[in-house]
Amino acid sequence: MELFTHGEPIADTKAPDGPIETRWQRRRFGAKLVNPANRRKLTVIVVGTGLAGGSAAATLGELGYRVKSYCYQDSPRRAHSIAAQGGINAAKNYRNDGDSIQRLFYDTVKGGDFRSRESNVRRLAEVSVEIIDQAVAQGVPFAREYGGLLDTRSFGGAQVQRTFYARGQTGQQLLLGAYQALERQIGLGRVEMYSRHEMLELIVVDGRARGIVVRDLVSGEITTEYADAVVLASGGYGNVFYLSTNAKGCNVTATWRAHRKGALFANPCYTQIHPTCIPVSGDHQSKLTLMSESLRNDGRVWVPQRAGDDRPPREIPEDERDYFLERMYPSFGNLVPRDIASRAAKGVCDSGRGVGATGLGVYLDFADAIGRLGRSTIADRYGNLFEMYQRITGEDPYEVPMRIYPAVHYTMGGLWVDYDLESTIPGLFVIGEANFSDHGANRLGASALMQGLADGYFVLPSTIADYLSAGPFEPLTDDHPEVAAARNDVADRLARLLACNGDRTVDSFHRELGQIMWDHCGMERSDTGLRKALAEIRSLREQFWQRVRVPGDGEGLNQALEKAGRVADFFELAELMCVDALHRTESAGGHFRAESQTPDGEAQRDDDRFSYVAAWEFTGADRPPVLHKEDLDFEYVHPTQRSYK
Amino acid sequence: MNLTLRIWRQSGPDDPGRMVSYPVPDVSPDMSFLEMLDVLNERLTLDGEEPVAFDHDCREGICGACGMVINGVAHGPERATTACQLHMRHFSDGQTIDIEPWRARAFPVVKDLVVDRTAFDQIIAAGGYITAPAGSAPEAHAQLVRKSDADAAFESAACIGCGACVAACPNGSAMLFTAAKVTHLSLLPQGQPERSTRVVGMVDAHDAAGFGGCTNIGECTAVCPKGIPLTSIGRLNRDYLKATRDRDGAPGT
Amino acid sequence: MAVTGILLVLFLIAHMLGNLKIFVGATSFDHYAHWLRTIGSPVLPDTWYLWIQRSVLGIALVAHIWSATVLARRARAARPVRYAHRPKVQGSYAARTMRWGGVIIALFVVYHLLDLTTGDLNPVGDPRRPYANVAADFAPERWYVTLFYVVAIVTLGFHLRHGMFSAFRSLGQQTPRGERRARAVALGFSVALCAGYLVVPFAVIAGLVR
């Protein structure tokens, strides 16, 4: 059987042509509006309450729409945006260091390795400025200078200081801002909040997204909810790797269900691997913890020169250490971009020189920096990170080098959307990490928060009006055939999971799936590896449906059942990721294709063949997906090959 | 190491609940507390028993989902540490560990160690915000904020809403949670217009939810994983006293 | 709680200062006790002032106990199911003993009034000779009275230590430095007050007052 088939090309028809500087302005002017009196007759469902979903639900409520908001957590404040540490980019140019909207646009397109859409990225850079104003007005306690002005720093190798931050908790503070705005709308009765509810199916009637099927995780009740438009803000799918920096509950179910109903899934293989995570300590490991990559500003990365050298790090003399990043990339050294640092670390570990009990780790050593700057300076800069590291590993990084290893952190792929953030299903909008739009093949540091909030506060609330102006649509009832079918599908699926009663737990399958994905669809991919992965995933998926054991029943809180449903969807997604990775025989952004490298072993992009978005159409669980290509044109930022030598 | 866990099992809100003992052999000191519970749950599942339900999500100490009272202490024996960041190296071989849910009328038990903390959201909805609809914000630098105020606001804003303060309070009060938000917003110039309505609205919602009254005992701050200081309650009291002297309208207006 | 507590604390200070007059001598002490009954004279008839003060204190005390009861009832209602593993005290011990401490103090106050105000429980029981009443109370053979007194005063010390800090906090004390100061003041004041009250029975036992 063929792995996939080719379909018609796809294009974004919503972005205006002409000068890029005025496209967003012209789109807003060209879009239809909904008058305030009519807004309260229109209902919008928002799934997810992270930066994108929380800000969108709050803003739509402020505008006067009737909003229903859903999250699987017990409170909207717990969405995983909360864990973002570093900061948020904005082209304010407060530093007078040459930053501008144009430069942020340029950096983001280049950072995405020329696999993102210019119009969208340009808009993102424009809106970034408004986000900071908005957050400050809400009381987000950004770091400030003694003069009372906002402090900014350079992040992820950027040459300008455009990153606003709130210590190491920028995501938390921005999310609380959005959450508080959302709670205000809930208090005013404009948003109905359904926490501990999980979307399990999309309802599509007459070609329009008209609602969702949700399970109340506390009562187990399955209900259908209707709206005039559905917004998915359900985040990324990094948990397909089992071990990632995502929260345990992060899942692909909402977007995958929409994909199965016809929404194209774009660039699923684009994932970001973060180099500075705390390594795995054993089989019990349930998730990975990220440490800010700012650590690489002062820490030096090394491994022993000799494979199998198990002396304690301080006993390994200087000339028997390999500072491999400094050796391989003399001009950038330890500050090479995330993907390069990650791949190099994996390379030395694969050669048997990894450190720690598992051999999956490299040292990040602060001895030189402590010697040069003094312990107190290092404590000022990284004290909280050092404490976190010590809490988890029991080792004191002031005395022994940290051990780090790369981990999956973010997924750039997601549901395909046009300039209006509308998917290929009319009325289904996708925002934040759940869509594919702005980061291309690699996301710049401090850009995820920016995109989530840009979509939620500013872009979606404008663009959704154009769609809603045709509403309200015909009211639906539970006995409508499409609705009943969607609801029955959900009930059948849950019943099947509960009925298996096999001999393996959900986690054991998830862990095994994750290992396959990490080995073959992680930082480095090859044709043989991906084909092997595809075969393994398929056989594991079959086993899953025969041997999984889900205790309890569907009535009431059943966390194993929740997990089982999510893992079942991860299996299907994993296959699509491997197919996407297999077809893209170039190295781009965060991922390295073994067959596509320069003579000296660096990533080799192939613009002639792959300068497009791969948007996949679902045709059935055991049928090959259809590839629709959206060609990418670069009028303003001309593709160049990266070099960090 | 080998441990005995005594865990509160309660199938639903109507079940009176009881402590049940489970031996857990071969615990690695590198496991987190929740990973140790994962191991137990894997075994219970394969043995045909119902696994222990507990809330958790980010497992890096920031989302505030996890929370259990471990040997009588909310989030366990390590200070400034959430249950998910607590590691087994702080326990000793052969130890018996009691694990219970947060206990408060305002946090009814959903199942086992899972409680319903919606009351916290209601307190925020009653005033824990600054009204700033998207699009209306002035330029960020239009108002300067003293660094010390911004830093202090941040300290209070670091609250993760886990509910440990309520669990530890002998009065079952949520005043530290409420005060953290009041302090965060009342320290900033943007938070001044709603300062009075905010504190009154939030305290009213706090009382209506069935939390107890604060008697300044300080158990809350001792177990708070983010170290929210008790002084924030003084700030709340000050704002409340002032606000009840000169009320200027209901919250949300 | 804070406001009524402050009124009661003011009384405790005055009461302690009065007590200490016992070291000046029997005549002086008895005269002081008599003077208390004539404050305000001749504007107010005899003992009127005393009754005014007594009613203010009574009201404050009732309000104090009433507030405490309301708080205690709220606390009980707020935690209908108790912890199986008794929670460890993480914060202040003084803070955790406010309610039982309050009950002990209240019982003591009742006894104390019957003993030295009405004289019903006093071996001498002569309202005109308070010095003799006190000396008789703390006689070595009546060690149990002294013991009860000491327990009550130490309990009062704990009660005041947290009570004063808590009153500052309830009235809006809100800075870390202020908190350190408030804790120090509360501790220093409680210790001083305890000492001031305890010196009397020990002086009787030591024979300094007889």
C-alpha cells in the first residue's frame, strides 16, 4: 500500500495581496462586521483555556458574543501555557537597538527556516506591540528597571533585546492575565465555563463546524454542545513522544478529531526539541523538566573524550574532556541554536560518551563561570534554576556539573488555517500552538507566548466576525443525524476501550509509542528509521486495541479512560507524523534528515522541492492520507542557508 | 526502598471514605512522589483494582493542579515544594506515609485525592482582575511602576492556586490565596480604580464559598509552595477596612 | 477581635501596674484598692467609675468571646471531615492554642473574680483588706492556687503573644519589617506582662509579701 497520495494544491485565499505592511489593516477593513446587538445571538465554543483560548474567550465575551469555554483541567488557570519560562517577544524597540516590526518579522521567518507564511508572520510582528500594552494594562508584573520602565533582554541568540519577561515565569503571569479577564467575563455571565470537560468529537453539519461532543470528566456524562463557530485552542501534541516537557494531560484529541472530520493537518512532523532539559532518571520517568536555555550563556557543555569513562566529572582532567559545541561550532560555541545543540548532544551520547546512569546526558558545567564571575553572580542569574535542578536530581550544580539532555518541547505543526485562522472546515477556527501557522519548521525562543496571545486577543476576534456575520445558523437538536452520529461514535469508542480488558496499561503503550517516535521521528530522521517506525506503530496500535486494560467504567471520574482515549489518538497522529517526515526528504529547522546534509554534516534544506506547507487530508484510519501542498512565496525575506560554524 | 502507603479512598462525594494501606516495594529515590503513585496505579490496574485518582498536570510545580496532604503536611515535608516536585529521597526505607486530600467544605472531594477547587475561580471572578478589554490598553510605558512595587506584585502573583493554604489552615480559610491576588493588583497603578470593589467582592465571595475566617495563624505561608508571605493578608485587611469605610460601588461595574 | 482584644489588653496593663503596688506595702496597696472605688468622685458617686469600667470590659469580653466563637464555628464548618493524620504545627504554637487558651483564661477569670473581687473563695475574704487576701491566696500550703494562677498567666502570655501580633495584622500591618517588629513587640510585651503578674505570687511564696 502506498504511504500517501497527492491531492489538489491548497492556497490561503484570505490574505490580501499587495504591500505586506498594510495587509492586516486591509483584511480587517475588508472583513464583514457583526453589529453589537446581534453578537449576543451568536454562540462561540472555545476549546482550551491557555494563552490563546483564554484570551480569545475573554475577548469574545468582551465583544458581546455568547461564549462557552471548555478545558480538561479543574480550572482554566492551569493550562500548560503556564509553564512557559523565558519571555515574550515584541517589536517595541524600547532599547533603541535597531529593532522594528520588520526585523521581528524577518527574524521569525528566518528562524522558521523559511517554512512559514510571510503574511501571517508579518501580522504577528505587528500585533506583538499591542500584546505588551494589553498585558501591562491587565496588571501582568513584568520585570522593570529602577526607572519604572519595562526591562527587556536578549533571548535565544537574538541580536536585539526585545524579550519582555517576568522572572522565569512569564507564561504563568501572562496566562493569569488572560485567566483573570476570562473570569471577569464568567462573573458577568458572558462566558459559560466548563472545566473538567474534554472535547471528544467535532460536530459538522452541512459542511460547517457547529458544535462539539464533550465528556464531563466528573460525571462521565456525554453531551452535545452547539454553537455558530468552534474555536480550537487545545495546544500542541508533544506528548506523542510520551516524555516531553508538556503537561501530562496535553493531548491531540481535539485537533485530531477535527482532522478526522475534514480539517487538514499541516506539517505534523515539525516538532521542536529543547536542548537543556533534566535527563531521564529511570523507567519511572513520567515527564521531563525544561530549564531555561539562558543557562547556556554561562555554562560550558562537555562529555568525556573516551567512551565509557565513568569517573566523577571533577576527576576528569581538562585535556580528557570534549567541549563538543565549542569544538564543532567555534564562532557560536555553546550558544548555537536549539536544534543544533540538541542534535550534537544526541550525537555524542549515541557514540557512547553520554554521562549519568542512563548514558543519556551531557555536562553543562558552570565551574569556569563561577571561577570568573563568582558564585554570587551565578546565583543571581540562575539561582532559581539551580534550586530546581537540585530539587529534582539531588545534586548541587554549584559543585558538580549539571547533566542535561534534549527533550520535545513544542510542536510547530497543527491544523492548517488560512489568514483568518479558519481551518478547511468552515466555522472551525484554530489558534495558538494547535494551528500550524507562524513558526515554520522551527520556533524562535519567546515567540510561542506572542503567537498565542496575538491569535486570542487580536486576530481571531477580528477575523471570526467575517464568518459569524452570516449567522446565526439554524438551531440544532440532539436528534439531528449528524449530531446523533457524532455522539454515538464517542460512546462506542469509550465502550470499546473499556471492553478490551486486556493485560497492559495505557501508560505502557504510551511509553512504547513514545520511544518509537523519539528514536525515529525525533531530532534525526532517516528513510529506513521512519519506515521501521511506521511498521512498529501500526502493530502497536493493533495490540493497543486488543490488549489495553482500562479499569472502572465510564460513569464518573476515570483518569485511565481519559488517558486511553488520548493515547488512541496519538497512535493515529504518530503515523501521520512519520509519513510527513518520510515524504519531506530535506533537513529543515528543528529536524534533521540524515539523507539531506552538507558535506560537513550540517542540515541541508531543499527549497526547490520543499518550499511548501504539507497539509494532510484524512481518508480513513487504514487508508493513506492525501497530501495537499500550499506553496510558500518569499517576496520580502529571501531564503538563505543557516550557518553557525 | 519499600514503603507502606495509607491512602484516602473515596469513590465519590457521597461515599464516607476511608484510609486504605498499600505496600509499595522497590521505590527509587529518584522518583517524584507522583511517579511513585504512578507505579502503584500501574500495579493496581493490572491487579484489577481501581487506581488512585489524583490531580496533576504540569509536574513541574507551576500549574497548581497537584496537591495532597502527606503525613499531615500539605504538599509533604519539603518546604516550598509542590507534591509533584517532591522526590522520594526525602523518605526512608520502611516508612509509612499517610496521603489525604485537601480537606475543606469549600473543596468537596470528587474522588480519592481529587477535590473541586472551583471556589477559587469564583473568588477571582468576584474581582480578582483589572478591567482592561482587549484593544483598550494605553501604551505600556504610559505609566511607570516603581521596581520595588513591580517586584512585590510579582511575589504575590506567583501564587499557583493549588489550595495548600486552605488545606493547612486550622480554620479552613483561603485568605492567603485571596490576599495574594489583592496584593498583586493593589500594588500596581493599573489596579487602583478597582481597588475597593475588588477586595470587598473577593472577601465576600471567599466567605460565601464556605471558607473559614483568618486568625493570622501562619500555617498557610509555611506550606505555600511559592512562599506567599503572610504580610499580604495585612494588606488585604488594610484595603478591606478602607473599602468598607468608603464603598464606591459593587464589583464588576 | 482586634478592637476588643486591645481594650482587654489595656485593662491588663493597668491591672498589672496596680498589682505591683503590693511591693510598696500593705497600706499603700489597700489604699490603691480603695481609691479604685472612688475614681471620678465627686463628679461621679462612689464606685460608679468602677462599674462603668466593669461594663465596658464586660462588653469587650463578651464581644471577644462571641467573635472567637463565630470564628471557631466557621472553622469547624469549613472542615467537616478531619485529617486522619494529625497535622503538624508548621507555624506558631501560640497561634494554635488560642481557643483552648482562651477557655482556660476565661475559667480563670471566673475563679479570680470569685476569689479576689467577691471574696467567696478566698480564705480571708475581707474586701477591706485586699493585701491580706492576696497574701493568704498564695500561701505555700495553697500551692494548687498558685499553680492554677501560673498556668493561667502563662496561657495568657501565649494568648497575648499571638493575639497582639494578630491584632496588628488585622488592622492592616503589612510590611515584612513591620511584621518582624510586631512579632517582637508582641513577644516582649507578653513576657513583660507575664513577669509582672507572676512576680506577685512568687513574692508571697518567697515571703517578701506576707
